[in-house]
Amino acid sequence: MPYIIQTNHLMKNVGGKEIVSDVSLHVKKGEIYGFLGPNGAGKTSIMKMITNLWKPTGGSIELFGEMLTPDSYEVLKRMGSMIEFPCFYERMTGRENLELHCEYMGYYSTDSVANVLEMLDLTADADRAVKGYSLGMKERLGIARAILCRPELLILDEPTNGLDPAGIKKIRNLLKSLCLEYGITIMVSSHILSEIESIADTVGIIHHGRMKEEISMETVEEMNLAYIELSVTDTKRAAYVLSDKCGLGNFKIMEDRLIRIYDKKATVQDLTKALAMNEVDIAAIGRKAETLEDYFLKITAEADK
């Protein structure tokens, strides 16, 4: 399997503190890799090392099958990125900032600037000074700059910051299009699970600077356990009915008076009848399935033990 990005036991110390510890990640060609973790987990630090903004304290990085070094200029030309908050020449217009980017990248393609301005809904504001742009507009201009030169690899750090729901949806659709139609490999970080779940092919979960799991979304979906969620006023009595009256053993008492029943032979109809007959008040009952959020919380909770 060809990897566009591969890190090997990557480490980074800052001020005597280890903020990235023994991280090995693998991004396949042509996929969207969702880099998932809470704020402060180490996502940005790793992306800075991949883009050569920071040097690793230990380990190594391979891009396009080549070892990344301080002199890997040609490899970096094949990459577009937006790390943290994008910076621009504030007194120049959005269009001028993009044209300047083309100049120092040595990329000359007719209508390329106009095309990305249109893709990111910035055409109407293209000739305004960037200092007058809103936070969301600057975020979109940063993405426009990252994709301007048609990179083979796109690295985006929390690209939906400052965007409204409509803007978030547009960026989500844009990333899917860039991957499917143009074959661009994308690594995108976020702490918003639903955003990663909706676009990623593979998810890397990082927690406290350590890679906890790399897993395909297809595998997550296959692993998802269907269950019946039961909300009751008396979980102790409900558990007694489930075990002694219904003969069920595969259930779990959650917080907020919730019980999840994983036993495949259980049905909503039978449970409702049994609980009612044994005077257990039911607030809600229904069949559900675990999501990426459930999986993420389980992985990070295990890491905190």
C-alpha cells in the first residue's frame, strides 16, 4: 500500500516537555485522512513537522516515499497546507495575495486564481484589502491559497474554524470533490467528530501526544454495535428486570439513567412489555447504533485509565 505520508516513531520536545510521543501514522494515496483529537492533543505539532515548519526531536517523516530533510524543497512543492490561523499581507487584496503565492511557487496557470476564488465564494471580495476580511473569509482565503497550485497532498489544520454551518458544509463538499475528482490526498485535522465522520476514509485518533488508533471508517461502521437504549427513572430495578425476568446479561448502565442493551435477542416490544409488567417507568426506549463519537470516547477513556 503506497503511503503519501508516513511518520516513524515521531517525537517532539518543547521546553523540556514531550508534546508528541512515538507517533507512527500512515496516510494512503487518494484518501481523506481525518486527524482527530481534542485541542492540545498534538495535531498541529505533528502537522508542523510534516510541513517542515518544525523539526522533530526524534523519529522520521516520509513524504511521497522520500525521507523529509531540511532541504526537501521539491517534495514540499507538491504539497498545499494551512496550519493554524492563515497569515496574509493585510494591505493587499485577496487576489493579490493569491497571485503573489503563484509567483513564489513558480506556478503559472491561466485562470487559476479566479477559479479558486470562485470555489471558495470569494470572487465578490477578491479586490478588497484582506484587513477588511472577516475571520471566516480569511479562513476560506487560506484554503484557496492551499489548493491554488493543484497540490498532490493537501494538509489542513482545523479548516472550518470561524465558518458558519453553510460555510462548513461547502468546505466539506469541496474536500470530497478535490479528493474524488482531482485525486488530491487530504489530511485534515479537527476536534469536531461529526465533521471528520462525514468526510474521512481513515481516522487517526491522537490523545495526549500519542497515536491511540488508526482505523478506516468502513471498519468503524462494521464494528458499530446496534443496541437498544433505555431511559428509566430507576436503573437498579430495570437492571433486575432485564437480568432476572428477561434473562439478559449483555447490557450496560450508563450515566443519566440510561441503559444500553446489546443482547441481539432483545426487542423493543418485549422489553417494553416486561418493564411495564414489573412497574418500571420508561421515559424513552429505542434502537440505536454506536457512532465514531462513541468509539472515540471509548478509546480516549481507556487511554486516561
